Amino acid sequence: MNYDNILNEKIQNIKPSGIRKFFDILEEMTDAISLGIGEPDFVTPWHIRDAGIYSLERGHTKYTSNAGMLQLRREIAAYLNRRFDLQYDYAGQILVTVGGSEAIDLALRVLVNPGDEVIIPVPSFVCYGPLAEMAGGVPKYLELKAENQFRLTPEELRSAITDKTKVLVLPFPCNPTGGTMDRKDLEAVAEVLEGTDIMVISDEIYAELTYGRRHVSPANLTDLYDRTVVVNGFSKSHAMTGWRMGYVCAPKPIVAAMTKLHQFGIMSAPTTSQYAAVEAMRNGDGDIEHMREEYDRRRRYLVENLNRIGLDCFEPKGAFYVFPDIRSTGLTSEEFCERFLLEEKVAVIPGSAFGPGGEGFVRACYAASMKDIAEAVARMDNFLTNLRRKQGREG
């Protein structure tokens, strides 16, 4: 059979993630160090794991309501109010999803009609464009600039809007750059969007991982609340990546539409994970603080030492990534990462994997032990020294 004639044309035209190639090489190596995988190196705190185990012991193995367990939605509402001053009605404005990625997919599919444009600031997480395309939308990539610390400026946004624009994705704190948006930045966005029907999908999965500042959501602004879909989850804040727990908060008509799609495609999020998530919401604030303090220590070390060895690296204020500029090496992002991996056995990810604006940069994740980070920096210093020596001879 000719499966090219059978498979959906859109999915055939979507390129595989540029990250996967480096993980495939890494799997065949011994004694390699990975600063590539974007997930916490911490295990899920014991009291959260224990809550999941206890739910199984009690025989809680049936489906929950489509929107998620009522007690979990109550706890999410209380958590958002406590941590971020966000007010959402647990009964109609919160939907529990299978990770944040499902929430993004649902949001795009209920908001986008064929031909609608979705503005996606890049570099950013790899899923937004492909999911927008599968929803029938047209991704419009908006390149952010290093000199602005990869913030979205009102001038950039204004230039990207057309009469076909339906959705603006705000991926802050940002993977891969670590860039954040302050209240004044969001106020400028609100001013640009005033008088339009453009919706905002705010991916806030790294909201708890900000340094020296408190995360501000677009939904904190009165002018943006009614047009914002907040996506969040437990993977980064509570080290629960494998539990696949996310949630979305939005105006009731949006959540109702997303719940309708969710009930046909998923039914409900995993029950055991939901019981664990209740415990995370109730008693996990201390875990968040502990992990953030450790990430902050690693962040400062990595930024300082990358600059010391000759790679310009701005100080990220969010997530757990640094995004150094490697253009001075004369290599493309992919060349740099492939050679660094093969010659020094350290995996980092090419910035080009995160959209057009990422070329000339690489992403290094500091969700790794200080021992591995220090060794990775030493190996990068050696790699750069050897590269400069070789380029000097060739020059």
C-alpha cells in the first residue's frame, strides 16, 4: 500500500522535532553528559508519590468526571489564588488535562478555524506550530531578539497582526530562552490587542520557576483576562513529568468547548495522577521553593561560567535553561551541537530546533546535578579552545 496517499497531508508535511536527532546519538554513548532534556532531575516528592500509591491501595481506579476530580479543581483554584493572585471558578473555568501539551492542543482546536493565523513568538517550545497546523491554522512565526532578552515588544506584535489573526501564543517563562515578560510588557501587549477579538494562549508551565521576581500572568491584567487561556501543569513545578498532569483555566465558554473535545478524545486524566496532584496542590509549596533555590544556584553558575569561557549568555529570569550565543564560533547551531556531542560527549540542543529565531544559539538545561554542569562547562571550555586553535591554523 502507498501510505503517502493514505496519511493525512498535514502530518506528512510537519517536520519531526529537531531535538530527537541528538537524543538518538546520545543513547549510543557511555559517560556522556546531557544538558538537553527539559525535565527536572528531581524525583517527585515522596508525599506526592505516597498519595498516588494510597489512592491505588484504596481502589480508586475508575474514571473521574471529564473535567477532573472536583477536589482537584478546587485545589487548583486555591493554589492559583494563593501563588499568583488569579481567580478562577473551579466549577466552570478549570479543566484537568493530560499534561500541558493536551491543553495547548485543545485550546488551538477549539479557537482556530481553517485559515486563521496563530502568532507564535520564536524561539519557543516546538509544539505550537505543528498543533496550530493540525487545527487548520496558519502559524505566523515572530522572531524575538536577543537584545530584548527575547521579550515580545509591542512593535513586533503590531507588525505581525493581520485581519486573519486569531490567536497569540505567549510562551513565558520561555523554553528555550529563559525569557520572561513583566507586567509592563503585558500591559503593552494588552494595548495592542485592545479592540480586537484575538485570543491569548499563555503557556505558564514554568510560572513557578522565576528568579528574583514573581511571575505575572496575562490573566492578572483586567484587560486581558477575558481573552486569555492559561495553560499550566505539574511537570516542572512539582517534578511530575511522567504523571502527565496539566490544566487549563479560561472563560467558561472556552472551557466548556475544550471539555467537550477532551471527553471525546481522552475521557478523563489518569485517576492516580489526579490524587497525587491534589496532594501537590495542598502541600507542595515547600517542594517548589526547594527546587527553585537549587535551580537558581545552577543558573547563576552556568551563566557566569559560559560568559567566562567566551560565550555571550544573557541572564535568564525564568524556566531552567540558558541560551548562549555561539555565533562567534563560526558554526551553525546544529554543527556546534553535533561536534560538541561527538568530540566532548556533552549534549546541548541547537537553537534552530526552536524556530527561525534560534539559529546562532544553543539551549543548555540546568536541570542536572552541579557535578555534571561543572564537568560540562569544563568540556565546553576544552571544545572552544580546540576549535579556536584549529580555526587559527586554518586561517
